[in-house]
Amino acid sequence: MGQATLPAVAAPRAAARGFALLPALVILVAAAALTFVCSNYWLFQLTLVVAFAIAVLGLNIVTGYSGQISLGHGAFYAIGAYVTAILMSNPLTLPWLDPIEVPYWATLPVSAVVCGCLGFLLGFPALRLGGLYLALTTFALAVATPQLLKSDLLGDWTGGVQGLTILKPDPPGGLPLSADQWLYLFTLAVAAVLFVAARNLLRGRIGRALVAVRDHPLAAEAMGVDIALMKTGAFAVSAIYTGVAGSLGAIAIQFVAPDSFPVLLSIELFVGLVVGGVATVEGAIFGGVFVVLIPQIAEKISKAAPGAIYGGILIAVMYLMPFGIAGALRRLRRRA
Amino acid sequence: MMQRRPLLKGLLAGATVAIAGRRAGAQTPGVTATEIKIGCTTPLSGPASAYGVIAKTIAAYFNMLNDQGGIAGHKINFIYYDDGYSPPRTVEQTRKLVEEDGVDFLFQNLGTPCNTAIRPYCNQHKIPQLFVSTGADKWGDYKHFPYTVGFNPSYRTEAEIYAKYILKQKPDAKVALIYQNDDFGKDYLNGLKQGFGDKFDKMVVKTATYEVTDPTIDSQIVSLQGAGADTLVTAAVPKFAAQAIRKVADLGWKPLHIMTNVSVSVGAVLKPAGLDNSIGLITAGYVKDPTDKKWDDDPGMKEWRAFSAKYMPGADLADGNITYGYGAAFVMTDVLRQCGTDFSRENVLKQALSIKDLEVPVFYPGIKVATSETNHQPIQELQLTRFNGHNFEPFGEVIRGSEASF
């Protein structure tokens, strides 16, 4: 991975900040308006797009910004999904209380905490492994996860190979919305909060420190950046994002099983990262759109070889937009 | 900002009208005066894509049917999408089939985890999920999932049939069982328990398990021989099945060896294990082996060969999935004929659950497909076959398993 090819983060300027806020708001309002335009099926697809965008953003924090290649983020996505599914299908029993049905929204913070802790722990071996070796180690995590989920030890909770089925939440308080409409709005709201948080985090001091660690660790250390804290912290935050995305995805799909999280999922997130734009916050949105919708378009073009079409589109995008879609848009804007 | 609310309200009202309008207009989704839309998900990509040929065969079968005039003036429009054997993709594609394409019902969706993922959706929205292409036992659960109907005989049924055969032919057998330590393997243990009944403890001298991650199962085979067994039932996936056949031969052990029909591919299992070592291996099946010379003059297989030549040019006719797909499409066609002119979801489901002893041209003679309101497992009979060094030869009578209890 040539580090010189990764784009730098634009320095925050007051004018630029004010300018960026407006398009973001417009996009959010437009996305929310889709609730009342699209059919339930398309809202369901858009919900998945938003969930994947959050997951790609998570991967971007660790791989795009702090330069630690992870090919195993599907594992965090899976863990987030399972935390939600397990909590939603098993009433919480505490000795001094009646069993409580855990509502869907309450599972998100839990899966954030669980994935954050695991991500933080994974950050430690990552300190000693760089570049390709870290990529392989995280890849191993992605390979192992589906089999661990099938294991008998966790079988009582995970449902083994059978997986777990969860019910789609109804809109609260008699809102005149369908379940798909409500879930889309809910997912969009969570995404908006997470994207704003990520932007604030990455455009400021911490973002610059992360990029410094990525581009020149020695110089970063000389400047007083705690490299170990930055790297493990990036893994933790990244895992939180991807885990929450997994939770939202699971609620939309209403089903989790070990086969839902194959190795390919991690690769897809990586594809979303690179296609969307490495080290850009808005690139994650394009990444999510690409990961969810392009396989469908590929299948529409050819039933015989959807994989080949997908590969062709991927090569074309990389050739035409070497810095991803977000990178290409930035270049267009600069030229204009 | 002030103007947004009226706009939102307007959009909301418009959407409500649109949804209400769509509901009122569509009496029977997927059915017009000239067409019936049927949906299916299947792996066209990914590790399980070899099964994709089943959906392609079904599409070709319906093409043939349409060329012959269709069903009661309706052409069949069979839409199948790739899910890569990934349950979330199955959910996506199924919702697309139902909500965007507006199919009448689903047919032959493939894979146990994939069908599990869409089962609540189908039953909640009352969409028949017919003749799913998997061998799990749970599709028989008519009480909780009345809109889901199985197709393949379950592993439990298969094991039960082995037990019945052993009880009849070798009542004082000393049986050993090796099975994979997961749902697939445990179905065989349960089937043997059901088949042997209270004789299970007397008949079965030893059971052993392996994990799918184990390198070999040699030590398990040695221990089963050591227990004095003279009959071996192997419920293993192809790699371990080949190891079992080879180890049994290496030990000079000559048990009556019964093998799950998941692992009887001549190319993938028996050749690596040694064809000579595999002679005498017994399994049970229901689809005629397209490579068996015995069926050269069989009218059913002749029909199938004529179909393949015309509608599936270039296909590998040794692939048993093509015969299977043909059989499934044949059953579906029969159900649609029984529907008369009422192709509503309720009537299609009703007819799919009223199949009476249907014989399928590509299934072994004597195997009858039957369903009822309380029997959602159409195939419960199997024909035993024995390997003669080239292919599996049917012998004895068709044996029937019992219905699962739910």
C-alpha cells in the first residue's frame, strides 16, 4: 500500500466548514423525503445502504485515516448483528425484576460497547503488526467468525447454524408509517448522528494525529502524539461504528445466521471503502450505495456471470476514479 | 423551512393514496389473464453456485410448457435471482420478487439457512413458499409455518429408512454410526433412533462424531471397528466420506456400509476413495441416475433427455441437479393444473397441499409424491441403491419413512 497515494485530510477552514454543512443538510433532508416516495422494498434497500455506509465509515476510520489495513471488519459487523439479535430474542432476566423484552433501539448502545471493547483489544496485536501482516491477521478473524458462531459453546445464545429470527419494530405511538418507513428513518437518524460525530472527530486534532500516525509515525511521535493510544483508539471507534451498522442491518433483515457473515462481507466493506474514497467521510455513503446496489445491477445485466460484470464495474470505477467516488467529486469541485 | 411541512403532508397524502390504490387494484398478485409470475432465489454465484443449474432447469422446463400452450391459457414467467447462498441476500431478493416484481408465490428457493431467513416474512405476508430445495426436517412444521412446504426427503427420513432396512435384512446387526457434529449429522442420529425405536440401545454398539474442522476421521473408524460392529452408517460430507471408505478398506474391515446420499458422487467421493473399495456401498435416493444405462429405454428418462436436448443445449447431462430440477418443475406444473383457473395464493397453496400419490417421470418407480394440510414433506419414500463399481443400482422395494411430528 503506497502511503503517498492516500489523500491528505483537508485542513479545517471556517469558510469550508460553513459550506460543507449546507450540502450535508440538503442530502439528509432529501434522504428523509425518500421515505414518502419509495416503495417499502426500496426503503428496505436504502436502510441497508445506510447501514453499510456506517460500516464503511467505521472501516475508513481505521484503514483510511489511521492506515491500518483491516480485512476483518465483517467480524465486527457480525458481532454487532448477533448482539442485537440475541438481546431481542431473549428477554432480559434479572433476579430482582420481571423478564424485560429488550427494545431494538436499546440494543445499539450494547453492541457499540461490546464491539468497542473487542476492537480496542484487537488494537493491541495490531500495534506490533504492520501493513500486510495486519491485513492477514484481521482476515483470519473474518474467516474464523462464522465457524465460531456455529460452535456449540455459544449455541444456546446464537442458535447455532439455525440462526436467530427477530421481529421488525413497529413505529412508535401510532405514527402513520409502515414498519419499513419507520426503520429507514430510524437508521437514517442514527447514521446522521454517527456521520456528524465522525466528521467532528476526524476534521479536528484527533483526525490530524491519526493521519500523522499513518503518514509518518516517527514525526508524529516527535510531535507528542501517543501512537499506541491513537492506533488502538482508532480500532475501538471503528469497531463501534461497524458493530452498530451490523445491529441496524440485522434489524432490517430480521434474521442472523453464521452464513450471513461470510469472509466476502469483509471484502465487500473494503471494496466500499476504496470505491467510496479512502480517508473521506462522505465517501462512505457512496461505498454503501456501491456495495448494496451494484451486485443487483450486475445481475440485471447478466444472469450467467453476475460476478464478472461486478468485477468489470469495479475495475472501471477504479480506473476512472482512482481516489474513489468522493475523491473524483472533490477534484471536480476544485476544477469548477 | 416554513414550507416544508405542507410539502411533507402533501407527499404523505399522495403516498397514502398511491398505496391504497395499489391495494385495491391487485386482487391476485402476479396473475394476469395471460401470465403467472413465480419467484425463486438460488445461488448463481459463490461456493454453492453448482446448485444454480436447478433454477435454470426449472426456467427451461417452463419455457417448454409455454411453448406447449402454458397452463389454462397462462404463460409461466419464472423469475429467479442470485442470492449467493447468503441469507441476507435471500431476504433482499425475496422482497424484490414479492414487492417489486409482484410474484404470485415462491418456488424452489434453495438452501436451509436461506429459506429459514425468509420463512417468517413469507408466512407473515401469506406468500406460499413452495417446495423449498433443502433437506432439513423443519419444513414439515405446518403448525407454525402453514405457508412453507418442503420438497427433499429430510435427512431424518433417510436415516429412518436405513434403520428399517437393517431391522428387516439384518435383525441382529451390530451397528456403528459416525456423524458430523452439527444439525446435519444429528438428524441421522435422530432418524436411526426413530427407526430402531426401543431396539436402538441393543442394535447400535457405538457412535462416534467428528468436527468438520478435523483433519481426518481415521481414529474414529478404528474405534468403531474395535467395538465389534458389522454395519457402519456414515453421515459425513464428501471429504470425510471418502476417508471413511478408504480407512474401512485399509483396515480389511468388511461391514455393511451405508452412506448418506449427500456423499455418493462417483467423481467427488468414490473415485478418491477407490472405486474397488466402494463396491457394495449402500445409499438411498429418489431421482434416477442419468448415467445409469438401465434407464436408456425408460419413457420418463427419454422424455427428460428430449427436454434437455431441446431446452438446455450444452448442459452436462451427467449432472443429477438437472434431473432433480425437472422433477420439481413437473410437480409444480401438476399443482398448477389442479388449480383450474384460480391461481390465487390461497388456491395454489391449497392445491400444493392436496397432491395425491403423484408419480414423477424422473423419480424411481414406486416413489410417490403426496402432501396434505398436515404433511408438508412431499417425498417420504426412498429407493435403496448399491454401488456396483460403475454406478448405483436400485434393489429391493421402495421404503417409506414416517412423518415428522411437530
